[in-house]
Amino acid sequence: MKHYYRMFVFVLFCLSLSGSVLLADGMIFPIHEERIIFIPPSRPAENFTVPLSVTKHHVKIKINNLAATTDVDQTFYNHQSHTIEGLYIFPLPVGASVSGFAMDVEGKMTTGELMDADKARKIYEDIVRQMRDPGLLEYMGHGVFKTRIYPIEGNSEKNVKIAYQEALKMEAGLVRYVYPLDIDKYTKDKMKNVAIEVLVKSDLPISSVYSPTHKVSVHRKSDREVVVGFEADTHVPDKDFVLYYAVASKDVSLTAINHRPDPSEDGTFMLMLAPALKDQDEKTPNIDVALVMDTSGSMAGKKIEQARKALEFCIKSLSKDSNFILVNFSTEAEAYKGSLTQMNDDTREGALNYIRNLDAMGGTNISEALELAVNALNKSESKNSKFIVFVTDGKPTAGLTDAEDIIKLMTSKNTESIRLFSFGIGDDLNAELIDNLAEGNSGISDYVSEDEDLEIKISSLFSKLTHPVLTDVSLQFHNVEVSQIYPRKIGDVFKGSNILILGRYSKPGAARITLSGRLRDKVVKLDFETDFPARESENAFVAKIWATRKIGFLLEQIRKNGADEELKNELITLAKRYGILTPYTSYLVLEDNDKLGPNLRQTMVPDDMPSASFDEESKRFSVQRLESLSDGADAVGASREMNSLKSAAAPQGFSPARSRSSSGAPSRGIQAPISKEAGGKTFYFIDKKWLDSSLKAEKPEITIKAWSEAYFDLCRKYPELAKMISVGDNVIVIFRGKVIEISPDRGEEKSIDL
């Protein structure tokens, strides 16, 4: 048969629901008669040249009551000077049907051949054998559509369009949609002009809309119609695009996504909690709010100008009959009208005039300002939700100057469940004080650098605070044993948003979850039925998000209470297993003396650090540093990092771009090992092998020679293992309790049973 040379993978759309992951990558294989022109190197650290790149990638998906139509429009550029003939193939999701003559090449409708899974498997295996590239193993068991494309002229573009339909499924009110974009290995350049648009229509109200992989825009046209979008001028296609949406008929939806690949270990769950969209467009609800703004001398210039604009936005956003107090503080604290004031046309205009006259001078009396704010809110007789928005750019220099004293003051004074949201500007801050004030008063903290726009940050938060929908939220779990739930305290749910709650479960089965809270001034108590499965191999991202949040929580505990061995070891274990290598967890891994399994200690030593001074220099990266970081640039960086981890809504990993110190400076060249995720596992590329992150001292029990009969036989028998070993041709993995090695040079070649 003719040999195929894989040069570029371009993505088509795939929608999938439960069960197996259904992918549909399209691939162009430039053809050369009777010989293989080029074989990509197996080392992933090296780049090989491919002749095609994508200059346009537009995808439009329409989902109407689970009937999905996908249209893909791509333009390829051939960087070679000669013409290429290509074989175009893409795996079909189970149940998908290609439109008649769906392939459109330069305006000409081109016929193709549809093959079932059995015939398609041989195509995949042949390409894997020829190219010594296991990347196609994950498509075993899928059908395939193929057609020839000719000519692909040199130094010119080729436009390709394709369309297909699929009937989606719904499980427990949840729909999952996957669009594979993990094709970075086969692109010459970054993908350009990328746009993905998903239009979802449903007869049932759409509640949660969530992507764990990409930052998407969500436009809610109504409670039954949503438009989701992702756009980028350039995009590194290194992970699949995944979208979930949930439907519900209740005022509140609670949807579970689970992951438990090994029944002998605890599973992980993620709950998506959101109020129904109906009735959310009613008039802006009334709230009680204290706006507490630092106007000390250090706020002079650009910062005070941004502060005025931010305050003006807040005042203009408040509904009539809301109550507010506007507090500014320097050496002393002052307030517009001196107390809580009801919003009306006159007080709004008066407050705006007051803001325009604010100036920056004097010291920083945080305690007096917060005490004035909390006392005013405590006196309110309304049933409105109560908030404090606190902004400062400095450490306390007047009034109470000890951070612990200020925290104790707020703890004793806050008797009305007031939520405090704190913003720190710049680096000259006591970050620990800002974090603890927010955490101790059921809010969140955030930071704004000198170059960021304070107005944008505050206005974004305040737009949510003015539309509280679900407050005083609590959950009770029945018939299932759960633990390690993050966030530790469930916050309010605001209009157009949802809360992600992650935790672990040990006892599988049918569960009942009782939600209590206040929904638009009405006490609600709702029961939700869901299933916590004994085994679920999909949704691996859930475990990684949970681990990310737990690492943030552990770092916070280290900062508060010091680093004992138990905390340190738990953090290192999570960091290794899930590949969550932030600058701080990287430092922790430096101290790991474990010589077994993936030796992250060696691969993460700063490359400019002399070996003779390692012991001395490594102290700079010690976990003990976190105990003393309370103010300054390092403390602010630590807080930003920990807050990001604690509130993670998507898997986070380590990349060279993020290898920076807490102050934002390069972190002395710290190098993380190359890592990949496949089949719900994290693999590290160390010593020319892909190593399962859960390996410890285990030695391989079975060695299989890559590309052999035994190799492909295992892929057919165990599709989940095929996904894992698709990371490369030299892999060591734990599967079904056994340590299996895939080697390109040695091992069993005939069929074998595990």
C-alpha cells in the first residue's frame, strides 16, 4: 500500500456525551509514492518542520434540543515550493453522520469514503506503524471519513470545509461537548484567526454554562438560548475545547460531574451550582454596601483618578432604595453624610460630587475606616445583602497598625454576616492582612498591579454584587461519604454566574444533596438526586481542579501555621501526581529527596545554580519562606498565586511562561519537566521516557515492544490503555495494578493478556 507521511493535524468538531470520549480530528497526509519521506523524531523536546499551517479556523455549532450540526471552515497554507497531494481523513464520533458531499475543497464538492470502526482501525494502525507515532491510538474503535485533496499548490492556501450532524445525549440534565484542539505537535506555526461559536437552544431552561479548558464568552439571549464564543488572533492548540451546559426546571440547578478511574481509590466530584436564568432580568435588587477607599498620600496620581472612576461606577450602579456609606480614609476616616444613606436621585448626585473632590494625602488608618463601615451596616434594619468593598495600596500606619489587632476588630464587630471584598493595589502591602480580612468575613481578596486598571477590577466585582440571587448557601450530603470540599465556605451566587464546588467521595451510589439558602429574599430548601459512580474514567479534569484548589488551601495553611512534614509531603504528592507545578509548588519539589519514580528534584533545579551551592541556594525556595511572607512584593505574589489556585475553575499547570518569582521577575531559570495528560493521567518526560506520575519504586512487570502485534492487540483489548500510551513510543504506566513498559527497542511482540 502507499505510505502516508503525517504532516499536519487540523481539527474538526466533535460533540460527545457520556461513556467514551468521542473525538474527530481531521488529518492531511501528504502522499509520496513507495517511500516514507520523513519520520518525526520521538523526542518531544525537539521540533520538526511541517509544511502546512492553519491561517483560518472557524467553527460554528448549532445545538437544538440535542440535535447538533457542525460546520468547519479552515484554510491551510503550504510552505513548500512544490505541489502536494494529500489524503484527508478524520475519525467520526460514534453516531455521527456526514452530510452528503460534505467535503468542500475550493468550492468543489468532493466525495469521500465512509468506513466503519473495524475498517477504520486498520487505517489507524497502518499510519501508527509507518510513522512510529502513537498519537492516533486514541481513535481506535471510531469510524473514519477519508478523501483525497489535490492539488495543494506550493506557497499557497487551500480552503477546506466540512459539515456533519450528531444526536447528543443528556445525563442528569447535563450535556457535554468536546472539540479537539490538541494538535500542537503537528503545526508549523500557531493557529491563526481562530473562532468557535456554539449556539444552544433548549426547550428546558439552561442554567449552568461552563468550559474547563478555555476562557469563553457567554451571551444569554434568553433562559432557553445561549451563545458561547471563543476567539483568538493566534492560538496554540495544545488542549481540547470542552463545554458543558446544564438544563433545569427548578429555581436552582445543581449538576454533578464525577471522576473515579480506580474503584479502590476515592472519587472526585464537581458540582455546578447556578440559579435559573428566569426572573434574573427583573429590576436590580436592593443591597446595603460600604465603599471603603484608601485616599492616603501614596494613592496620588493615576491611582486616585482610577479610584474616583471606580467609586462613580459603584454609585451609579446602585438601585434606588439601596443603602450605602461612602468611606474614604487617610490618617483619619471620613464618610459621606457620616452614616448609612438611602440611595435616591439627590444622594446619588451628592455622592458623585463628594467623590470628585477626593484627594490623596496623609497616612493609612485602615482600622478606623473598617470600623466606621461595619458599624454603619450593623445598624441597618433592612433584610438586604450586606457587603464591604475595601481598597488600599498600603500598610496600616495610623490607628491600629498590627494586622492581628485589625482582624480581631473586624471579627468582633461583624455581627450581621457582612461579606468583605478586599483589593490590594501595588506591592507595598500587608497581603496577609488583606487576605485574612476577606477570608474571615466570607469574601474574597484580589490584587491590582501598578499597571492594571483598578476601575475595571472593581466595576467587574460590583456588577456582580449588585445582583445577588442566591445567598447564605449551604449543602448537606446524604447516602454518600464526602470529604475535602473546596471552597471551604460556599459564597453567594450572583446573576449570570455559577459556583463550582469540588470534593472527594469514598462511598459510591445514589446520593441526595440538600441545598439551603435565600433565593431573592425567599428561604429555599431543595433536594437534588445524583449518582456518585463506583467507576468513571472520563472527566479527569475534575480531579485536577480539585487538586489545584487543595494545593492553594495547603499553601494557605503553611503560610498561617508553618510547614510541618505532613503538609509538605501532601502538597508534593499532589503536585507530582497532577502536574500542578506553580512557582511555589516547584520550590517545594526542589526539597523532595525521593529518588524513585519521576525525579522532579533533578529536573527542576535552576539551570544557573552552581551544583556546589545547591544546598545553600535551595533555601531561598524553601517552603519555610512562606511563613515569613506577610508584606512586600513577594507576599503579594504569593497571595495572588494562592488565590488563583484556591478559586481555580480549570486545570492549571506549569509552563515556562509562568516560571516567574512571586514578584513577577524570572525565577532563576527554574525548569519544569515536559508533561502531558492522557487517559486521565499525567506523564513526565524524564530520561527519554514518559513516566506515569503515580509511579514510585515500582519496576516494570511487563515490557511490550512498540508497533508489535502485542502492542496493537493491547490497544484493541484495552482502549483506555491505548489513550495512555498515545503520549509516546517509550512509556511506563500503571494500568489495572500492573506496571507496563512500552519500549521501541525490546519487549514482548506476540499477543499477551494482562
